[in-house]
Amino acid sequence: QVQLQESGPGLVKPSETLSLRCTVSGGSVSSSSYYWNWIRQPPGKGLEWMGHIYYSGSTKYNPSLKSRVIISVDTSKNQFSLNLSSVTAADTAVYYCARRDCSSGTCLNFDFWGQGILVTVSS
Amino acid sequence: EIVLTQSPATLSLSPGERATLSCRASQSVSSYLGWYQQKPGQAPRLLIYDASNRATGIPARFSGGGSGTDFTLTISSLEPEDFAVYHCQQRSDWPITFGQGTRLEIK
């Protein structure tokens, strides 16, 4: 069974960079069958897809965040990471990492998720 | 981007009743729509993919339908554990987007 676990600071100051890591167990980020995603949810609000990375390092980002977000992968540690720069209070949210299954030849929905980590942006 | 509008925002029903949740897309997403269930303090769980296919381990009381711009999630007979927030999500076009959620509460 695949498991994903987010880690990182729970408090970030305004204008700084939010950095989170997702550790994958029971599966490999080096697999060509999956995309690895970051999704966030502000308190009491809906879900926002932030972007994904493929094992090759290719990425795709939500245009609403494109200038501030970088997603990277470390295959040696079976992890992928999120960096979000110039944060404001509007970036306060629960951040989830999630897997998207492409093993059938077409990429389906998000089938495995981490438990989420609350990141608060405040001075 | 494709906007998904879910209705109603809140649905109040009793265990044993039938629940019908709606998701409308601002443009056609073909059948590329999924549904998730989210309980407080938990990550979303995939219920339905490609409009009508149940994900692994999802009970048969959950069913999805629709295509194009109008979709429904039906729970045939509500169990106590079904009271949660439900989200729809499209994968037809970038960026991937979610609806704002429907809260299913106990009446």
C-alpha cells in the first residue's frame, strides 16, 4: 500500500519561502506510471491543485501560482518537494501531497494522499 | 480555467435516505470528472473516477453519473459514516480544478 507523508515547518513568515517535503513509501517516485502532486486547502475552503512533477523532473504548475512555485524530485530519497516563495497570509492552508495514477495510459484522478500539513503564514 | 459549481452547498438528510449531489462544469469536461469524500481532519478519498467508475474498495451505494457539463453523485441509502464533505474534480483541461464542496450533514 502506497503511503505519502508531508513534512516541514508549520509556521512561515510573510515574504519568506514555504518549503515542504513529501516522502513516499510502498511505491517509487521513479516509476513512469505516476505523477506526484501538491494540492492545498485554505481553512474552511475548497481544494486547489498547485502542480505536479514526473520522475523525469518535468513539471506543470497552476498558472495562478506559476511564478512562485517550484516542485522538485529526489529519487534517491524517494521524495518530492514544494517551494512556494513570497508567501502571504492567503497562503495559509493545509498542504497535501498526492499521487495521480497514469498506469493505464491515461492519467486518472488522485488515488493516494498524504494526511496533510497545516502551514500558517504569520509574523 | 474550468469552474466547477457544486450544489447544494449543504444537504441535510437522515440515515437511510438517498442523497443526490450535483456538480456543473463551466464547459464540457467529457467524462473526466471525479468525486472525493472528505471527513474532518482527513485527506480527501477518491470515490468515483471518470464520472461513473467506483474506485477500489468503494461501496456499491455510491454511484456517479453524467457527462459533458452536468454530473451527479448518488448515495443510495445513507450510512452514518457517509456524512462528510464531497468534492468534484475535473481532469479534462489544465489546470486541474475542484468544486467548492457539498457538505452532507445529519438532519
